[in-house]
Amino acid sequence: MEELAVEMKGVTVAYNGVSVLEDINLEIKAGRYVGILGPNGAGKSTLLKTILGLIRPNQGEVAVFGQSPQKLRSHGRPVGYLPQRPLGNPHFPVSVLDVVLMGRYGRIGLCRRAREEDRQSARRQLELLGIPHLAGKLIGEISGGEQQRVFIARALGAEPRLLVLDEPTVSLDVCVQDEVFELVFELKQKLDLTILVVSHDIGAVARHVDDIICINRRIHVHQPPPLGRLGLESTFGCSVEYLFHGQIPHRVVKAQDD
Amino acid sequence: MIDLLSLGFLQRALLAGVLVSLLCGVLSIFVVLRRMAFLGAGISHSAFGGVTLGFLLGVNPLWTGIGFSVLVALAIEWAQTHTRVEEDTAIGIFFAASMALGLVFLHLSRSYNADAFGLLFGNILAIDRTQVWQIFGITVAVLFIILAFFKEMVFLSFDEEMAWVSGVPVKALRYLFLVIMALVIIVSIYLVGIILVSALLVIPGATAQNLGKQLWNMLLISAIVAVGCTAGGLLLSCLLDFPSGATIVLLLSLVYLLTTAVPWLRSRHTGR
């Protein structure tokens, strides 16, 4: 039997009495690359945060590699995570190497300083992401695309088996967006990772992932490509129009209520 | 000047001032990076209630002040995480309620106005030997805690959510940081008083942001600015017969204003 990376049974999450996720039942097998699509407010980020353990469900159970996310975290094998806006203060006075090292702080433990092996591991992550030359630069001094690479390196710092990316291309230009998806695909192959990625870019997601989860409070799982118009329309709750680039729908260019 | 420095009260004031400002200089970096300046002002004003409670009960106001400030700091944190109240609203409520409580305590204790004036504006020159030892003890304890949890505090300041995901005990460290802040604020009240204490928690860190780029540089600059302005301000206040707390804060503000030109000059030089 194949190992399950994520298992959710009857998960419901509500804020102030308003449900954001309803009765989610989901199984993601280890080693899959899964895209999560949905309109604004559909619960994409909430789904990720529930898997990470940042949000506790009102009902139901979440297991990551058979353990609760909280237990996994306390055992020093947390889930690798790239938040939607990872750099709150662009003038924060830390170097790229310091940022990548942060991903290992849970493993290093309280009241202990990073050792040489931790530094070497952080440098290895930077090499893996193709940016070893940036180690000494300040995080605010590098480009947006380079920053995303640094934060992916940090997410890999604790040597996770599951990598969760929340809108990794949201503030990047189109060329860099494709680069990031390619990079994540390469990392999956090299490190044998399970990857969950939330994105608005339907075309990019459809090109790289094994499964697509369409979410709008409830979920539907699809196997791309091609990604059916009806499936997307039922998720987004409105009609969608594709702009075709070759075989794969590249982008939703218009969304309108009839 | 040498005659001045041979005076016992000035020696004690200088020693206490250096210790307190060193603490404030180090903590100031975190206050600025975590954008907690208003929280600092809130806790310092809340301390008024605790210190005047000491006057009323006839016990050492340092301990009642610490207890009260820690409680208020924790209550602000609890209110914003467990209720719908935003942090600045919670601070505004506790800040005003504690000041009002302090005024009632002061009225009931029938303390001299001089006590209240010293609390509000600081009176480092009146510090005694026991108080210097108390400040020394708190300085050592707080510096030890900051050093022990330094990497986690930096991570929390950078990205709390990610720190939690990485396995750092965020909630416990947030509470610990608030306790440290309350301790530092209470001992800083000796130096500059409740009204001006937030200046010591903000200006050194803000000045360091103007001058430094790396965290350790900024820490060093912040500590040097805080200690230098405190020692300089104290001596200047004796020479000019000015209030010591106000002189220190004015000197800090002047240094900050002068350093604001540095980032501008740097950007012109690099053409960015």
C-alpha cells in the first residue's frame, strides 16, 4: 500500500461561525506534485495552514505522514513551507545565509547556536537552488525571483518530506514564474518530495503537477492535463474562458457571471 | 568635570545609567524590528499603576511595578490573541486604565508630589546603592535571556508564522519577550521616567537602522548610541543644571536626526 503524505477526514474549519472549509476528505499519496486552484476566499490558504498545523480544524482529523502536524513539528521534522508573503520587512538586517539557517532553528533547538554542519547544510540548499553566490547578501538587496529561491531553500532547511508553497509566483514577472515552477519540479525529482502548491496560474499548474485540487470550501480532485472547463467552472462558480497556447489552457483570461 | 565625577551620587547615577541604557540599546533593535514602539509606551505608562501601588502598600515600588507591568503586558497579549480586540486598541485601554489606577493609588497613599514627579520624569541622580544592585541584577538576567534565545527572537521578528512551522515555541517566546520588556521598562523609569522611557526603547534602534545594515552591527551601534547619549546627557545635565532624563532624550533625538542623513547620502552615493 502506498504511503499517504496527507490524510484529511471530515475536516471543517470555520472563522467566527462562517465555514471556510467544509467536510474535506482528502488523501495525497507520497511523492505527488499537487496543485490547488480556486477563486479568492475559497479556502486555499486555509487548507494549507490546516495541513501545516497553523490552524486547528473545528471538526475532523489531519495527518501528515501518519502523524498530526503538531507532533511532526515537535519531532523536528516539520513541513517545509513557503508563505504567500514571506518578506514582511524588506529592510530586515539579515543575510541570505541567515534566512536559510532559520529553517533549521527548530531542529537546532532552543539556547543552541547554529553549528558548522548547519551552515554547511544551508549552503547546500543554496547550491541546490542555484544561488550559492548570494549567501552573504542582505535579503532585501536581491531580486524578487532570487528571494523566492531563498525562501524555498529555507523551507527545505529542516529536510522535510512535504513541501507546501502558497502562491509562490504571486509577485513575480511571467518569465520568473515559469522558472519557479520548473525549479520546484526539479526539487521534487531530486529530493523525492511531496509538493502542494497553491496558485492562480492554471496553465503553469496544469503543466507540472500530477493532480489538481479545485477548492471552493469543498474540494474536487482532477488529473491533468487537460483540465476540463466544466470542472473549473464548478469550482470558480462562474463561466471561464481559456486562452490556448498549444495543447494546454494557459490562462483564464475572463471570468464572468452569466 | 573631574570634580563632578568624584561625587558619589553622580558615580552611582552614571553606573546605573550605563547599565539601563545598555539594556535599552539591545532591546531597542527588537522593538524597532518588531514594530512594538507603541507597546513599549503602553507598558511604561501602565507601570505607573504598579509603582504607585507600592507607595500605597508601603513596599518597594520596583517589585510592585515589575509585577504590574508584567501582568499588563501579558494581558495585552492575551486580549489580542483570545478576543477580537486589536493590539493597539488593547494597549490604549490598558494604558489609560493603569494610569487612572495609578492616580487613585497616589491620591490614597498621600505621597509627596516629588515622588510622582520622579516617577513621571525620572530622577537618576537620587538613585541609591541598593537600587544600583537591583539594576545590575536585572541587567545580567535580561542580557542572559536575550543571548540564550537570540536566534529565536530574530526569527520571530522576521516571520512569526514561519518560526512556528519550523518548530520554534513562538507563543512562549512572545510572552518571554513581553516579560523582558516590562523588566527593562521598570528599571528605565529610574533613568528617564515613565513619560520618556519609550524614547530609550525606540531611538537607539532607529538610529542603528540609519547607520548599520547587518544585525550585529546594528546591535552594537544601538548599544553605543544608548550608552553614549545617556552618559553624555547625564554629564551635560549636571553642567547645565537641566533635568537629566529630558537631557538624555534630547541628546538621543539629536543624534537620531543627524543620522537620518546617512541612508540618503548612501543612496545618492550608490545611485539607488
